[in-house]
Amino acid sequence: METALGKNKMETAIIHKKVKRRKDSWQLYLMLLPAVIIIGIFSYGPMFGLVMAFQDYKPYLGIRGSEWVGLENFRYLFEYPQSRDAIWNTLRFAFLKLFFTALVTITFALLINELRVKFLRYPVQAMVFLPHFLSWVVLGGIFKEMLAPGTGIVNQFIERLGFESIFFLGENNWFVATVVATDVWKGFGYGSIIYLASMAGINPALYEAAEMDGAGRWKKMWYVTIPELIPVIMLVTTINLAFMMSGDFDQIFNLYSTLVYGKGDIIDTFVYRVGLIDLNYGFAAAVGFFKSIVGSIMIITAFTIFKKLSGRKAR
């Protein structure tokens, strides 16, 4: 009985402590209020427009006056060949980017971490961070000039080696490889920051123990650094899965053309053409709604797998 009373008193004390802490932190919550309002207006407010996915929406009639068609837009989504191609292309780009970006980012972070020459380390980091801050509008124009068949600097180099010129942005297979390569080039430097920060937090005693066992730099990296990074890798992968259905609209839009719609058209560019150019708002809303559902399923699945593999319980 006394044990139960003592436990209840302890739980009550913890609750009072949490309430007091929240009351003392009201200024912090007040600072967050503008951000919450902005997110509510621009992120959650437009969600009411999902009703258009179930309508033959006409702007001049509005949501209330437009004809209700039920699941007709979704049926058309799965029957229309271009929409199926767009979904498959989005998934292809997402998994290729996810794999190669993670591979290059982790490799770069490991190599930079092992680089002991200080005057080389920081300039190299600065150079690879820079592309992240450049817009795809700018980079799209640069890559179009560099990769142009015959006149581009890349094809001029290929021709001097005795090979034929390649139409990187006009052939389906080459376009996929170009999109993945340029995306990795743009993001791997900035993406390595979180891994470098994690490496800085690894307990030095682990390296000392490995060195006492006769491990060199490469073995310490393989048996100490990489295992310690696994939870971070899993977390970053889980977060990236949440955005895998986005497909980087700005990159594709600034690089693709009608020649590569077969393998280059993604959900976002398809919705842009169908919704804003062809003015088929109901179908475009249905495609966007489907993308959101798949993205939500992916992030929930990835988070569940991450919890099981890491042995951590959600709080």
C-alpha cells in the first residue's frame, strides 16, 4: 500500500514539474506561434482543396458548384498511360537518387574526416558545399550548355577521345543518368554535414581501443566509424523517404523536354502540365492526392522499420 502511495506521489510530482516547466517556457511557445500560423495557412489550409480530386472542377463554378464525380479521376489516373509512366519514373528517380546520394555523401564524409591536412580540408568542403546554394534555374542553363551535342564542352572532350557525341538531355537512358548524376553533384557536399557532425561526436576511446588492438586508419574507419554512423544513416534515409515522391520538380522542369517524356516525366511535372496547362484541375488534384498518400505510407513504413532495427521505442 505504501509503495503504491509513494509511486502515486512520485507521478504527481513529475506531472507538476512538467506543467511548471511549460508555464515557465511560455515565451518560447509565443515565439513559435507565428511559424505555426504560417504553416497552418500555407500547408494545412490548402488541404481543403483536395475535394477537387473527387470533382470535375471548373474554376468559374467553384468547389460548391462543380460536378461531383467520385473516384472517376483516380480510375483515370491508373488507366492513363502517361500517368503510370510518371509514377514509375518518379519512383525510379527517387530510389536511384537515394542510393547514389547516400553512397557518395557517406564516402565523401569519411574521406574528409580522414584528411589531416587542414589547409586542404576546409577549402574542399567549401567548394563542394557551394552547388547546394545554386538554383536549378541557373544550373539548368549551365548544364544545357555544357552537355549540348557537338558544341558542349563535355561532348567536345568525348569527341577528342575518339567517341561519338552524346545527346545527354535528349536520349531517355542518358537523361536518367544525367539527372541522377547532377542531383548527386549538387547535394552530396551539403548532405555530408550531418555525417561529419556525427563523426565529431564519436567517443575517442573507441579509436584508442582499436589502435591498441593494432588497427590502422582504414580498419578504424571500417570497424569504428561506419558502425557508429549506422543509426544516423538510417535516420537520414527515413527522412529522405518522406520526400521521395516529390521528385525535384525544379530540376526536371529545367532539364527535360518532349524528347524524354518517356523516362523523364515525373508526377510533379505531369501534374503541372495537366493541371496548369491543360486546365484539368480535378485530375491533377487526384494525382497530387495519390502522391501524398504514397509518400505518407513510405515515411510511416520507413519509420517503423527504423524503430525495429534500432531497438528504440517511440515517445
